Amino acid sequence: MIGLEVHVQLNTETKLFCPCSTKQAEPNENVCGVCLGFPGTKPVLNEKAIELALKIAYALELEINKEFMFSRKTYFYPDLAKNFQITQYEIPIAQNGKLRVGDRDIRIRRVHIEEDPARIVRKDDCALMDYNRSGTPLVEIVTEPDLKSPREARLFVQKLQQILQFIYVSDLEKEGNMRIDANISTIRYEDKYDYKGGLKTEKKYGQRVEIKNVSGAKEVEKALGYEALRQKNIQNVKMETRLWNEKTKTTSSAREKEGEADYGYIFEPDLPKFELSDELLNKIKSKLPELPGKKKHRFLKYGLSEELIDTLLTEPELTHYFEYMCETHNEKASAVLLAKYLKKTLNYHNLKLKDVPVDVRQLRRILDLLQQYLISDEIAELIVREMVKDYIDGKRVRTPEKILIDLDYEKPLEDEQLAKIVRIVVSEHKRAVKDYLDGELKSMDYLIGHVMKKTRRGADVKKIRELLKRELD
């Protein structure tokens, strides 16, 4: 039995209860009396954080609580300057949702808002405190213990990350913007005999163990996989909090697991009960962008493979480019250019499309050159690589035509050289030749494409067609 508590930092300019900036800075620079817990300071709620939390709630199909409140969660640790954390306990902002993973719905128990603690930096024998992070808005997404394996937990986190990307609530690429507490208890089956000698198998649940502050979907799978194996190989599993070591790929005991009573929850006396207006809820719901699941269903209607679609859905910007290019060009050609050429190049350089100012009109121009048989697929990919390389080198991004000139790909072939390539293509593609002679005129385009592929140059498509007809007639 696996349940997850996913903590996500929200994209706000200021902290949850004070006007301090959430941008990166030198340690303890973005702080004030509120986030440092000075006596007499009062929290003021950040409205933007509420709006982003509502977007998450709608995306995960949760029930919104129009009235909610905040609570104090008390525990003593150096990352909490006040010795308590302002969070939601009794009435969260939303509850009872779901996220479909494969063929199963994973229930979401609740989504609540809370402030992030400070960052602890351990150096030598010291623990250094950076309170810049203290008070940053967090949303915690808590599942029911519905996940059945470490792999399913990884798939859940990946799907959740994808949704959060598409609704632009958090920058998940920044270190620490998503942290996961994974709870696991193993199930044991014991055979017992009654007094009549009958066999009965009993299902027993072990103690729940929490693995704290795991980063990323792959690490969640590894941490849960190790912990499941550890629990199966020991007799008595105790309820505790453990830490995941990414280097050694093992968990280690941190402390005995606290119960809810240990936190001494009380209503936050410095904040009122909040009520959401219908106007705000309707605004958030109406502006929610199309989610990845619906996009995938729509893209499948274009006849694209799931592999192409899944690659497009790795970044919301890729889908925006795709839909823009589909207004004027073939869906499959657009998807291949973006998913196989552009995305592969970006991955090689560890970049995202949002980081690279590639003009979508220039990508359209590459498709034009492909459709006119002025370049081959290999040259199209090479042009994309050069465009990304221009950005990396800090140069002005060149047009496809300028790149072709710079790479000397516009020199025409001699007629005899081109004729020789045409004869080779005809001999290698006898099926297409037969189809053309039987009246399948589209086979001519197929043969032209293969001639262009072999030339690797901007050969004259009219000349190729002329030579092919001469050879075939």
C-alpha cells in the first residue's frame, strides 16, 4: 500500500503571508519579521497563491471548499522560526479528487496550502539556515493509499508533473520545487489452520513507513522499491520516518513517525475564515487550459502515433507550436519536425523549447522546403540543429535558406550525376515503380523523395521528375 504527499512550490512573486520576494538570492536576504517569526508580526494571505491552488484543484477534479481556514501545526525544528507552520488541517481548500493512471483512478484525498520551512544546509559539523525559502507558498497534494507498486507511484508523479506544467502553476525544473513524502506499508499473507484443520490465509498490513523529501518520479520509484524490499526482509517493521540517500540508493532512519495528535493542531488565530466568491471560481475554471489527456485524445484523431503525441506532450510549448503549424501544414509532418528533430536536439543540449527563441514561422519554412522536395529529411534535421546551435552560441538565429547557403547545400548537381542517382533509386524501389506504371501517381512523389534523400542537396524537383519519367517511360 502506497500513498504520496506531493509538495509543490507555487509560482508567486512574493511569499504566502508576507511581501518578501520568492526569487533566488543570497542566503537570508529575502526575509522580514513575518517569515522570521518575530513576535507581534501578523500574516496577510497572498491571493495569487489561492488562485494557483484552485487551478490545481480543478485540474485534479477536486471538490472546492468555498469556505476554508488555516491552522497551526506545531513542531520544534530549526527550519521553523515560529516553532509552528501555518497550514490547513480541518478544512483544506479542496478534497476528494482523482487522477487516472493507466486503467485505474488514484484518489486524491485533499489539496491544501501551507508555507514552506527554511532550507537547512549541512556543512561539516554545522547546520546552516537559509530563511529565504521560509514562507514560500506550497500546495500539498495528498493521495489515498491506492498505489500498488513503486512503478505505479512513478507513473502517478510523472502524470501529475505533466498536468502542473500545462497549467503553469510551478517551475518544476528548479531544484526543490517538488518534494515528495512517500508512505508505504507491505502486505503479508499468513496461512493459519483452525481447530478443524482447515487452512485460512490472512491478509495483514504492516506498519506505515514514511520516506521523506524524495525528489522526482524516478527517485520515488527507487526509494519505494528499496523500502519494500527492506520491509519484506525484516520481522518487525516499526512506524518511522526514513530519509532517502540518492547516492547509496538506501533509506536510513530519521526519527519515530509522529501522529497527528503530536502536532497540536489549532486554528490559526491571526487569520480569518476565508470565503471564495463564485466570480473568482468561475474565472479560474474558465481560464483553465486544455489538459494533456484531452490534448492527447484530440491529437489521436490526426492519425499520429502515441509515441509522437507523448513526445509533444512533454512540453506545453511544443503543443502550442504544433497546433500553430497545423493551421498551414500537414499534422504528421509538423509532429515529426517538432518531436523527432527539434525535441531530440533540445534534449541533446539539455534545453527546453521555452528557453530557445526558435521562430515557429521558420519551422513552417522548413516544412515548405520539405514539401517542395528542395531538402531531404536529413537536411531538415540538420537545419534544426543549426538553428538551436545559433542560440547556444549567442548568435542571431539564421533562416533555413541562410543555413543551406552557409552549409553549401544549394549547389546544383550535374545532370549526369543526378541521372545516375535516379537510376539507382528506380532499381532499389521496384514496387513503387510498378505502382506508378499501374496508375498510382503518388508513387512518383515517393520516388522523388528518395532521390532527394540520396542527393542531400537542394536539387531541382522539376529536373528530378523529368529524369524519372524519362527513365520509367
